[in-house]
Amino acid sequence: MRVRLLITVSLLVFSFTPIRIVAQNAPDRYWVQFEGKVNSELPAGFSTPFSINSPEEFLSPKALERRARQGIPITAHDLPIPPSHLASLDSIQSIQVILKSKWFNAVTILVKDSTFDVQSLLALPTVIDIRSVQSVKPNRPSIMEIMPTRASANDTSAYGGGWNPISQLHANWLHGLGFRGQGMMIAVLDAGFENVESLPIFERAWQQNRIWEGMDAMQSQGGLFAHHRHGTAVLGTMAGHLEDSLIGTAPDAHYVLYRTEDAYSEYLIEEDYWVAAAEHADSMGVDLMNTSLGYSTFDDSTMNHTVLDLDGITCRISQAAQWAAQKGILCVTSAGNSGSTEWHAITAPGDAKDILTVGAIDANGNHASFSGWGPTADGRIKPEIMALGVQAAYPHADSTIRYGNGTSFSSPIVCGAAACLWQAFPDATASEIRSAIISSSSDFLQPSDSMGYGIPDFRLAFEILSQEGATVWDAAATTGLIFPNPSNDGILRWLLESDSTPTEWKLFTSGGQLLRQGSVSEWKDMNGRYQGWVQFDHNLTSGQYIFQLLNKNQPLYSAHWTMSRQ
């Protein structure tokens, strides 16, 4: 059975007709594996100008900063393919290089002349393997059904349909402290992002220059914003911001979009598309990567995976996902929608090591019947965690908010929440963020093949990551806490234990002169304490201040606060 887009979306009506998408005819495409990347490994006549001593030639400053911050060294694995390898193929008129993978030291080629013997490339001194990744399948229709689900009423809060998924993870608690993904960069590897450039729910992100075009790995006509609406739905669960309709789990993060899924056919080459996009995202310096895609069987059965391949190594896309994680990216992927089928298991790259694989649950926390099961072929717990994937709200390409089922929703919902958590602890490594999320989950002590470690609690994950003295609550010492203190960016966050609900805040000079004031939204932490945050404008200079929380003009808590702008 084919697993392509890990989403089952809803319509506003309950009668429907399956949409039939006919696969396009395509020339044969092959994976060509090279040997050697550094000069000491290359045969006579071949060389490379790249060196790990000059990583700025092939990695962006942000990618280098991410590695340095997490103590990840630059290795030969990061080096581009030696130009001499590529030059050896350039003179062959019958082929065209269409994809490159520096991690695998390989390329994907298109054979333009059907009479060309592709195996002749093995005569080249640096080519060690050739494998077909796509073949001509004329007039073979590929059918995708858009399945209706019963729509739910929007939540009455500003989050609209986004309230159920974020509150189920207690990630709204992070938003209450002001952690909404600011400064975090998320790569979204998916099918087309139809109408993302024009939908109102993404207007705020575009205006703030927080949606960037990564690449269309297929280099197809129409590019990123055509061909399919699956990526639109996935992106909306994170980046969406349309008050009273849908606010996503990381509405203030930056997003880089990649099209890697061919919605018209299913061949192994799509894993190559994903690898090329992942390498590009790594080079840009992204912090997180969401993949709401999964692979098991293909149009050409000779390319099929088996459940025994799900060991984190055998499938090329899974191996690459682990490499991305080892380079300091928090990779989040869907568990797949095959739980109630003969396949039953998760799908690649959900079997990858060191990533977060996310299964689907309903609003009551029950395992969704379609959500893929673990463990991996080598016995590891998969999926690691669960999130809402039944009746999840998403933006449709026609600008309506709809509800649907699929682990395609579960993954980005978690990815956005993870970005908010990482924003709170910028010095943490991707591995530490992943570990805290897993450790916070409901079934951590008794994991299962269907639920993994359970439903994460991002309040608890925050406490797990809290540095000594940074946000530690000491009820014996005070009924309130403000942090950071001092602050170097004008942001003040607070926790308050009180029988009265704070309704407003005020900021005074050390001499008692009122400078700023504002209202307070009600948020609570896992222990019932009130919490919130304020960001002061640049007109407020460095100095000593008094911060006060009040209930209807009656003081509840006051504390000295220092601002020291950098």
C-alpha cells in the first residue's frame, strides 16, 4: 500500500467524490553513488577545493553558529561533492544531473536517451553504485481520496480551532510567558503550498518577512505555491495567525518552505528530493524541521520498503533524517496513517534515530486508529510522542478553516510547540530539547507500541530544562517571581501565587513615578500560579525599576527589576 501524504482532510459537506490525479510520464532517473570526498581519498586526476578548515565556503553563518552552540564539529560529511566528480558526468550528453546530495556523496541523474547504458557509468573511477529511483509508468493513475470528517465548532477563544491542540500539550503555557517561536527557524518539507502567498492566515508572517522560499526540489512549473494544498494545511497548524479562527503553535517563528513530495506519482526519487531539501535547510541554519510525509511502497514494486527496513538505517530518507539531527536540527516527523491497514507500522523517515516521531490522538487523548504503530525493526520505541490528529483545525487553500484527521497534523503541532520551548532555552541542544519533551510525556514510565511515551506536557518540559536559579520557584521566599532579572532585551516575565487574579501591571521608576501600565491576560502554570510577560519598547532605557501586579487597582505583588540593554 502506498503512503504518501499523511493527512486525511475534511470537507464542509459530507458527500464527496474521490479526486483522481494521473501520474505523469517521466524518463528514467537513477541514483549515482560516488566514492571519496577529501583529497586523500580521491583517485589520480580528481580533487576538491573544499576543506573542513574553511566551512564558511559551504555553510551559512547561522548553520555554523548552530553547530558551535551545540558543540557539533564540522566533518567531511559536511563537505560538498567534489566538483571533479560532477565534471566527470558533465561531458555525457545522454544524462543530466538533477539532484545532488553532499551527505551521501551522490547525485540523481535523468537519462535523456533511452538507448544509453546507464551501467556504463560504473567505468568512471569514482562511481561505485547505480540504482533506479524512478521509471516510466505510462497511464498509471494514482488516486488520492479527500475523506470528509465531521467538523467541530471553533473554540470561542482567540485561538479558534487552534486551542484544542495547543492546550492538550499545555504549550499555551509557553505562549503565556511570551514564547511564541520568535527567532526560531523551521524548515517545512512537504508537497505544494497552494495559495500560502495570498491566504489571510499567513498575511502577518509575510508582512514580518518570516516565510521564506527554500526550494522546489522537483524544479516544476508553478514552484512552491502550486500542485498541492497539503503543505498549506501543515504550515497553518504552526504559522497560522487569524484571531478567532486559528492561531498555530508557533505563530512568531520563521519558516523556510521546501517542496519534496510529488503528488502525482510515488517513486523512490522522492526520498532523494527530501535529502536535497534537508541538506539545503541545514546549510541555511534552520533549528527545526517538520516532515509530514512517509514512505513504504511505491508505483514500482521493486522499490518497495518492508517493515523490516524500518531500522533507521536501511531507508535513505531515514538515514538522512538522523544525520540532520546529529547536525543539531530538531527533526519532527509524522508516524504515518497506516495503523489500521495491513502495513500497520510507522513509515520512513519515522523510524530514524534521534528524531521525534509523532502519532495521532483524539481530543480525549485516545490513540487514533489510523496512526502508525511501533516499534522499529531494531526494537526502539516509536512513535515517541502523540498529539492531536483527529478533528484538527487547518487552513484550506480556499481560505476557510476546516477540520481533518492525520498524523500530518500531529507532527507540526508538536514542531511548533518545540520551537517555543527551545526559544525559552536558547543554549540547549536539539538533543536536550527532544529529551525534555519525551521525559515530560504522560506514559514515560510505561511506553507502548501505540502511544510511545504518551502525550507531552510542555509545562513539565520547561521545568525539566530550567536552569538553576533562572525560573526556580521558592514559595517560602516570595509569592512572586520576575525573570530574567536583569533583562537585556526589554522582556520581563512573571509568576504569581495569589488568591486574586491579576488584571493589570504597572512599571515605576525607583522613585515611584509611573512610566508604563497595561492589562493582563489570565494564564496559569501547571501548579496553578498566574504567569505572564511584558515587552518594553526601546524608549525605556537601562536602569532600576519597580514592577507591580494589581487586581482592579489593588496591589498584589511588587518587585525591583533591572533592565540592562545590550
